[in-house]
Amino acid sequence: MNISQLLQQKFRDALVAIGAPENSPAPLSRSTRPEFGEYQFNGAMALAKVLRQKPRDIAEKIVEAVELEGIANQLEIAGPGFINIHLAPEWLARQLETAAQSSRLGIDTEQPKTVIVDYSSPNLAKEMHVGHLRTTIIGDAVVKALEFMGHNVIRQNHMGDWGTQFGMLLAHLNDKLQANQVAETALSDLEDFYREAKVRFDEEQGFADRAREYVVKLQGGDPQCMQLWQQFIDVSIAHSEEVYHKLNVSLTRKDIMGESAYNDDLANVVKELKDKGIAVEDQGAQVVFIQELADKEGNPAVYIVQKTGGGYLYSTTDLAAMRYRSFTLNADRNLILTDARQALHFKQTEIVGRKAGFIKPEQSYEHCPFGMMLGSDGKPFKTRSGGTVKLVELLDEAVERSAVLIASRVSDLDDVQREEIARKVGIGAVKYADLSKNRTTDYMFNWDSMLSFEGNTAPYLQYAYTRVQSIFRKAGIDSQQTHANIQLNEAQERLLAVKLLQYIEAINQVTAEATPHVLCSYLYDLASLFMSFYEACPILKDGIATQVKDSRLMLAALTGRTLKSGLELLGIEIMEKM
Ligand code: ARG
């Protein structure tokens, strides 16, 4: 249980004790200013009407009734009936000592749920571009946080490896192989390859017809065509894997469950929708009219599951995927991370899928949308010539830029160490800049701010971690072996202690809402509090009493461990020195 859950429980009991109706809301929030304590209970106001009493009188009764002996040392009523909770320093100290004993910082795992996370999911016809950055790294952070809490996470890389565009690509690949090229060379640059195929499709006599033949062959499972397709897919997957590796993302081949995997099930999906009367024929196509999403005139939204001529769509595949995840993988929760432009698609898919029973009522279907990455001009991020930016190139540039930065810092590191640090800082900066923004909004990509050592950035946090480590190096102590009693006499010590204990609250929010930025803000606050603690509360200076020194070392060690753990969940690498 985290602190806010514990307090909430105590206040719920108090509400029952003062005769409030069962299940009355028990709103609790973190205080915004230290003078108001650490938490605030705001449940008295809402009860005034129900209990026909003044909110402040109710607040007084709650304060009487709530059992926080030993946990809080002061409860004060403020304004119309807020209750400010000041936690007892001794209690905080004991909590932290317990946390320090455990390898998991005192965090208990939760009742495990099966959570499917559909993320990254690039289209294999092309190279991964910046549009896939957000889903890949936000998804990976969410996955790691869920696993940290003990959930059974099943990654699903729903790669776009099927569809009519492959006809043109396979025809072109076939010709290259006939001309004695090997697939790896022919496909070394997927963007160029795609462009060449498209030019031939548009201009070359007879090529478009051959491309269409390939589509038919592919759909019919023609062995030679399937082999060609497999070659294409393998090379393209290898390109994605290179990006995953550079990004320090946990996806592997095992996690790939591409669109092609559902191919054999698409006819069944449509049949079942027809049998249940959910899909109907309309101008030769099979469609679902969604009344729930009707426009102002009352015209229902039209959701096509099979085109005139028999072709299936993105939506048909997503319905098949939904059914597979619900009934074969037994998902409790389904998370899908794509950009916000697909929000309507998933809303419609959920409505149709629930009607069809492709997902059980108790299983969640959570589309987690995100905004776009914008250039400094406020427009979608592009190369100078207006093309899409390849992810690999962006990451290489990040490392180059960070190397220049690291080279300019005075330190006793050798070239190999510097190179390693430059990589961790560069990649960390790109990832963190993205992860730290609320995912639902667009954000502006800016090299200078993401690589800054000040502010809410990866370098700042990586640096904060090295600061902690340097204290232990100087003291000649292993930070992992530090065990002492904690005493919280100074304000900065208390603030840091409370923050450390709130780590789990941050993770709980990340897993519930798929919002890694909450963890980023948490780590940034923690690092900032540590810096001011370190300034105000000297540790290794002469004349500091041993007990005080040991207690402060404990706080430093816990800060280091929490930063390390949090950055690990975000997929940001750390170092001992920089
Ligand atoms: N391949 C799609 C794209 O690049 C994303 C797929 C997301 N997942 C899904 N189940 N539709 O936009």
C-alpha cells in the first residue's frame, strides 16, 4: 500500500465512524506547499449537505475519529474544511528504514493481471521513422512499470507486414533477385526500395499488373511468393531490431504478432459479424453501422470490415487481434499505443468488438493516444528537405551531439568511457524528452533543451545519480551496504524522505494511465530535492555527528537506488561518473 492509499483507508474508516453514508467519497491529495503538510483530505465539504452540518464541524469530527496515531503528528483544519495532514518524521524514518532493507525499495507487487501491450508496431514496407518513436518508447516504459509491479505483460508488436502494397514490393524484389542481388543488399535502404517500386508501379508498362498478380498469389499462399515475402519481412524486421537495440527497448522477435498472423481468421470474423446481424451488406461491401457514433443529422458512422471485391482491412485485423487477445491470451487489460489520429478507429473497433462478444465485458480495451513530435517551426518533424526523418539517423545524430557536449566537460575519463557516456546521454536525452511530456499533447523536438544539464532532462537526472555515487566513492563506502537509523530533523531531510516514499505512487499512476511522464516528473522532483538537501545538509564535512552522517548517507543511498530504479523503468541508462 502506498501512503496515499493508507491515509485514504484511515479516512474511509473515520467517515464510517462519524456516520457518513457508506462509500462516501474520500478525496485525498498531495499538498502543494510544505506548510500544509504532506497530504490533504478534502472529504468534509461534500458531506455537509448529506449530514446537514457545517463542513468545518464535520472536519472536526473527522479529525477526532481518524486513527493516525504514530503516523501523523498534526492534523489541522484549513479554509472551508480541508484537513492538512502532517506526517510524523519518526514514522517516515521507520518506513524508509524498512524500504531500505528490501531489494525492491519496500514496494510490494500487485495482484497480477494479464496485460497486453500493443506498441511500436511499425509498417514493414518502410523504414521506421520518427512517427514510431513515441509508441516504441512510451510503450516500453509502461511495459517495464507493469512488470515491476508483478503483472504478466504480453508485448504485441502488431507489425504492418501484410496488404496490397506488398504486391508491388515483391514484384520489384523478385526482379532484383533475378538480377543476382541478395535480399539484404537490395533492401539495405527500404525507403529507396519503396520509392523505386512505386515509380515502376506508376510508370513501367505491365508492372502494375504484375504487382496485382503478386497480391493475389500472396493471399492465396503461393509458396514461391510466400518465400519472397518472408525474405522481405526478415530484412525489414532486422532494420527495426537495429533501432530497438539503439533505443535500449525490450522488444524481441518473440513479441511480433504482425497483421499477417490474423490472415486466416479474417473470413471468420466477418462471417460471425454477419451471422450475428452486426455487419450488413452495403454496395457490395460488408459494413457495420454504428449508431452510437452518429453525426448531428443522425447518420450512423460506417465501419467497413470487408471491401467490395472481398479485401479485408486494418479494422478486420484489429477485430481478429482483439478476439485473440481476449480469448487466447486471456487479457485482463488491453493497451494499444498509437498516435491520436487513430483514436476514432479504436473507439469504433471497441464498440463493434464488444457487440460481437470478441471481448468480455470485464476486459478493458484502452487506446492510449499520443500527440505528434513537432519541429522547431511547430509543424510535424521533417528533414530539411521535407522528407520523413529516419529514426536510425536521428539517434545517430543524438549520439554525435552528445559526444561534443561530453568532450567539452572537464573530467578524468578516458576516450572509451567518454564514448560510452556520450551514447547513454544522447539516446537518453531523446527518449527522456519524449517520455517526460504528457503523451496526449504534441511536443516540440529541440536538441538544445533535451541535451541540457539543467531542467527536467535525462542528462540532469543522469548527473544527479553520479553525484550520489560520488559521495559514496569519496566516503569509501558501498552505497548498497549502508544501513543505519534514519533521523529527519531538518526540513530538507523530511521533504526528501516523503518524496522517496512516494515512488510507488508515481509508478501506480504510470501503470494505471500509461503515462510515463508522471514518473519523469517524480524523478526530477526527487533529484532536485536531493540537490537542495545536499546543499543544506552536509554529509562528509568535518564535525558532523556520526549518527547524523550515517542517516544522511542512508537518504543519499535511497535516492541513488530510486533514481536508478526509475530510470531503468524508463529505459534510460545510467553511469557511475560523467
Ligand atoms: N502499423 C500501424 C501504424 O504504423 C500501427 C498498428 C497499431 N496497432 C494496432 N493494433 N492497430 O500506424
